[in-house]
Amino acid sequence: MKALVYTDVEVLSYTDRPMPIPQEGEELVRIVASGICGSDMHAYLGHDARRPAPLTLGHEAAGVVANGANKGRRVTINPLVACQNCSYCRTRRENLCPHREIISMHPREGAFAEYVAMPHRNLITVPDNVSLAHAALAEPIACGWHAVRLGKSVLGGNLSQLRCAVIGGGAIGVGAALSLAAQGARDITVIEPNEIRRSALADVAGFEVCAPNEDAMPSDGEVDFVIDGVGYAATRETCSALARAGGVIAHIGLGEATGGLDVRRMTLQEITFIGTYTYTAADFAATAAAIFEGSLGDLDWIEERALADGHAAFKDIRSGSVAAPKIILTPEHATPVS
């Protein structure tokens, strides 16, 4: 089958890879849509030791079951495969499973390919009226959904009267903002420095978009709930400054490992910091349901490109010339299932 393979730093090759062989309890899925994630970009730049070359990247995906009893079933893929037996899995915190695997990290090849094999339990049926490109957004939006759920619980369970801010206008940030709105928030500001991307987000309903230091940006110490969808030292510094006394910072982004947090201020002001990793299976299912119901909007902020042109897409994202928060890659499917 054809796949887009990370072969070296800033090198992706559209080439042949072995067809995945489903194991017991798994299904072969023909990929129709697969999104480019920030973690894919980190790997592409050589910044992710968990994703050494050569490797097929991609974990935000949707497609159609290719064979067996469920052939033809339209599905979105939860890419996180947990053991189902540890204490975390038994308490429905599968994202913390010490034995977890995720496609696009060894030993599981990713979804920038014509096909991927996934456990049946990781597949959620997509209604016929929902595009698979939109269904593929369940994964990145679920990261924000999970963060919002955790922060909401600390803040008393009602976001309707609280001021919320999201750092970053990429898919993680936009998904977090949409998740805030879907879970009850009404005052939401997304802070995005890239002018091209801000323009693309101007018509996304439910939140305000501004550049850092614009008049629309919240003042320091005035935000109840801050979500960092980028994860650099500079964005953590912004979060530390924006959060009010007793407020919450939820950290999703993995752009940079250290620096930025004002620990003294967070301690003296009792600001809660929540590190978040992906999502639970329940969060993923809730996000997918919200997409299917339309409560996350029309999701028209994506751009679709051919998988064969994936390397050019990575280069464009790297240069900052992409307005859309998310590029979705679509395979041509030259390889039939035997």
C-alpha cells in the first residue's frame, strides 16, 4: 500500500509500505481522511524521540472498514490502544495506561496510509450524513474536550459565568474553544499570533479571536480558565499571568518541555495547573457524538489535500503559510484489499 513515511528530519516520502495485518479483535480500516497534528510536525522536525524514522505518522483518522462482517462501516478512529486490564483502564482512565500504544508511534504504524489495523473497540460508527473529514477531527477536538472536562470539575461544574481564554488557534486550540462552548462557556477568547490564521478563524462562531496584546486580549489576572494549546515556555508564561487567583490552567500543547510557568504566583494565588494527555475513551466518544449532533459547529475550518502531496503540506505548515487550523490528507487508494 502507499503511505507517507517520515524517513529523516524534514523528509517525508510517499512510498510503498506493507499492508497491515489485523490481529484478533482488530479490523482493517481503509483510511479516507487523516489530519496533520502538531505531534506529527514535532516528529518531522526531529523533536520527538518517541517517533524515530522510518515511521508512518498520522493518528487523527476516519475511514471505512475494509473487510469482514463489518465491511463498509464508516468509522472514526480512537488511536490510543490501552491494555484494558490495569488499574487505570479499570477506572476508565485509559489515557494513563502504562501499556498504552498509539498509532504513529512504534510499534504501531500511523494513518498517513491507505489502510490501518485497529481494535474493534477503538472504532466509532459515523452517521451517513457526517463527512469522514469532519469525523477525523474527533481526535484533536477530544484533547480539548478532556481538558475542559477536567478544568470544569475544579471550577465547580458551571462555566457559563466564567471568563475563558485559549492560547493557540490551531486545531487543538480551536477544538478546546469549541469544547468550552459545548460544555457551557459563554465568554471565550482565542489568542493567536498568526494573522493568516486569525483571519481564517474570524467566522468561527462562539468565540473571539485576537493577537497577543490587542485590546480584545484579557488582562492579567482576569481569566478563570486558561487553556494552553501550544505548550511553549512563552505560552505558559502567558497562562501564568492571565489566570486569576483560584483559577485553572489546563495544559495540552507539547511544543517545548520546560520553562514559562510562574510557580511562585501560582502558589501564592492558588492557581490550579492541570497537565492533560489525550483523552479517555469516554471523552473521545462524547466528542464524536458532539460532532455528529452538530454542537461543535459546521467544522468548515479544515483544508483537504491529497496524501501524495503530504510533504508539501508539512512544508507549508512549517512556513506559517497555512490559514486553516487543520490540513486533512486523503489517500487515493490504489491498493485493493485481497
